[in-house]
Amino acid sequence: MGVRDGFGLRARRLRAVARKVFGWRDLRPGQLEAMRHLLGGGDALVVMPTGSGKSAVYQVPALLLDGPTVVVSPLIALQRDQVAGLREADAGGAVAVNSAQSGTEASLESVRAGTTEFVFLSPEQLARPETVERLRAARPSLIAIDEAHCVSAWGHDFRPDYLRLGQVIERLGHPPVVALTATATPSVREEIVTALGLSDVRQIVRGFDRPNLDLEVRRFVTQEDLRRALVEDAASRPGLGLVYVATRRAAEEYAAALREAGRRVEPYHAGMKAADRHRVHGMFRDDELDVVVATSAFGMGIDKPDVRFVLHAAPPESPDSYYQEIGRAGRDQAPASAVLFYRPEDLGLRRFFAGGRADEELLLRTATLIHEHGGAVPAADLRAVLDVGATRLTRVVNLLERAGAVEVTGEGDLRQVSGGPAPREATARAVELDDTRRRIDDSRIDMMRGYAETTGCRRRFLLEYFGEPYERTCGDCDTCRAGLSAPPETGGGPFPMHAGVRHSSWGAGVVMSREADRITVLFDEVGYKTLSLEAVERDGLLEAC
């Protein structure tokens, strides 16, 4: 009775703040569940589709907790938009601390003094011990980790500095933490919980399905035919659209072709100057463009509700990336289109991009230097001796950390783990971990091929990839409209969805989807495998666990 009363009181307080400060007349069930848990002192992992109001999950309880809120957000443009929105709502003040922002000291002082409720930082900023110490002095009451899938070394968008966030959370006294993402498979969700050290954690996963998105794949033999068809398609569609391409050169070429076709269009890629990227982002936001042709650099933080189409000139490296990119269309819930222009050969380019192996020599040199030093080594000194940049060293140190050989101190220095493996053994373990990552990356590319070439319901394929049961056909993707897909005959028998299984060579895994004649299993060590049920049962390939 007391617990229920507590939940009810929390819910009433949360709804009151949402209405008074933000003008939200009601809260969605997933939002309210997460907010109540945070207000009660627990941690939460929230997986909701793009545009479903994930930011509200930390913004509302932040105003009921005594102390500032630290928001980890990877993009400066996204930080800028969120700060502007909170200031407009008069929600207790908000500042951003990043490389493009002047007045960092004054911003952090306003947080410590209690005159600013929200402080937005990139994970790179939190790699600085002095910044963490300033925040620690402010005694934060809530930490929000946006784009939390970046913490997962097996995820599709891994960022090394995210792995430091577990230590940062503990350094800040581990107040309630909410990790937010739009896409995360069950294995990635578990890794987020472990890597961030979440405790008393409530996982809240709300529908991946975006029924207003029309899904289609168009297949081509030659690059010339594909390019011509995509330009004609993008030039003829009404409304605002995005065209995703694999390379910077393709971004420039498609933009030129669409400009010649009469569209207001700009390219966007990481090779452009920051000022030019900012200009394109602003034009897109202010409805001064019809199309943006972009690499995946035009990604997180794209918060525009009226994108009517997302076209892909080549398949991305995984269904995770694809679903996140097409999720930028139709956020206003009105009909929108997602079309993949597909040639099987283009998956080879993705394998090339994903194929880099860990630098074994650099791993050994790093492990040896830290081992021989005997104490804590400043990261800057190690970079100077090794003659490598910060990002490259961070990747190497992450692998050595996961191999149990190296640890990072609260001051950001590096030292040998007491009783950890010697440098050569640590290097071998790190290389093995990296090989596992590459196998899983390859399996995601295979699943992207599966999506492009399936004759079944495309919506079902995507949803079950993320572990969401969808034992029917949607009726409005291209395969359903063509009469190719049939309702699944899942039937009974062993190995239902989400069942734990073990293979003699591939180890432990989880069943992600099941049809009448096959199952797809996500294995911890080798990634996704689609197996014939006949072979599984005939040869005893899997055992339940």
C-alpha cells in the first residue's frame, strides 16, 4: 500500500511539472514508468523510437531532484538545440560545455553554484579529470546518457570515450542514471547496463514499430541504373528528404545531380569544414532545402518532424544503422517513405570499411610501456612516446582494459592491473576480443543483406532483428503489397523467440526470430546466424540453456 501510494504521489508530481513547465498535457506510459523509477533512486535504460520523447524522461524528474543534471550528449549541434529548448521552457537554466563553447569556467561555476539545472557535455569532455572534479563538487542529482548504444563495443556506432562513462558515474557519486537510445538489440542493452555500472536498473523498451514508414527495396544490376533511378526518384518526391550515401564523393556527386534536376540540395559529410556543416544543418532546420545528401555523419541530433522520405544509395553496415537513419522520416506520424536502392556488390564496400584489425604491435608496445613504468602513466605522456593521437590510444587502451591488463585512474592516468596478464598475453587477449567484434560486424552486414533480399515482410524482419515479436505481416511494405510475403507459420516446438541456446562451436546465443523452416540466433561470439530448423533438429546443432 505504501509503495503504491509512493508511486501515485510521484506520478502526480511528475505530471504536474510536465504540464506547468513544459506544457505537456500527459505523459506516455514508458516515459512515466522511467521517471518514477528515477525519482525513486533507481537507474533506467530507456529504448524508444526516434521522436517518442526520450529527452522528457530526464527533463521532468530533474526539476524534482535537488541538484544539477548532467546530460552526456555526443553532438554539439544536438547540445545547442537542447539547451535552447530548455531555456525557452524556463526549466531552471541550461549550459553546454564543449570545444565550440566559450566560457567553460563560468558555465561550470553556475552549475556548482546551483543557478543552472542542466549541463550538457560530450563524453570527450568527461575524459578530462578536472571537468569531472568540478561536476563532482556540484553534487549532481541525475545523470542522463544520450545515444547510449555508443557505449557498446558490439554496437553499430561504438565510440571509445563512452566506455569511460561508468567510471565517471561512480566518480560523481552514482546518482540516478538514465541511459537513452533509439536502437539497441538485447545483447547491446545488456552491455550498456554492465558498462555503465547501472544498479537497480529498470529496462523500458517501447515499440520499435513505425507503422507510418513505408518500407521498400529496389534492386539494380549496374551502378549507373541505380544512380539514375535514385536521382529521378528524389527529384520527383514532394516534401523534405534525406539521401544517404556511403562516401563523401558520392555525397557531392548526388547533390550536384539533384541540383541540376532543380532541387534545393546540399551535401553533408565529415570532410566538410565545421562552418559548412553548421550552415547545412541550419538550412535543413529552417526549411531552406528540399534534400540533404549525406554520409552517416548527418545523424544523431537530427530533430525535424516533417522529413517525408529517406533514400539510401547503398546499404549501411547493419540493420541497426539503417533503422536509425530511416527513423528520421515521419516523426510527425504522417506517412513517409524509406527506400533502399540496392546492389549486392555494395555490401563489399561495407565489409572493407569494417575490416580493419587491431594494431597488434601498438597494443604490445602500449601494454609493455605501462607494465614497465610500474606506476600511473599520464595519457598525454604515453601518446607522446607512442606518437599516436588521442582517439587511437583510447581504442587501444579500451581493448587492454577489457583484456584485464590496464585500468584508468580517477585522474585519467593509466596503470597496470595488479595481478593482470603480462604484456604479450594481454595483447593476445585484446586481439581475440577485436576479432570477435569483427565477426559480429560481419554478421550484421549479412543481416543487412537478409533485409534487402527477403521475400518476407520487411517490417517483421526489422522488428524481430531487435527482438520485438511481430508474428504477422504488415500488409504495406513492398513485399506485402506484391503478395510475396505470407503470414509466418511459427508453430510450436523448441527454440521459441528469446530462448537461450548453445552451439558446440559458436557458444551461447539467443533466438531472435523463428519461422516455420528457420531460426535466427544472435551468438555472443560470432553474431547473427540463420539456421535451417531441419538441420538443427536432425543434427542436434543447438541445445536449450
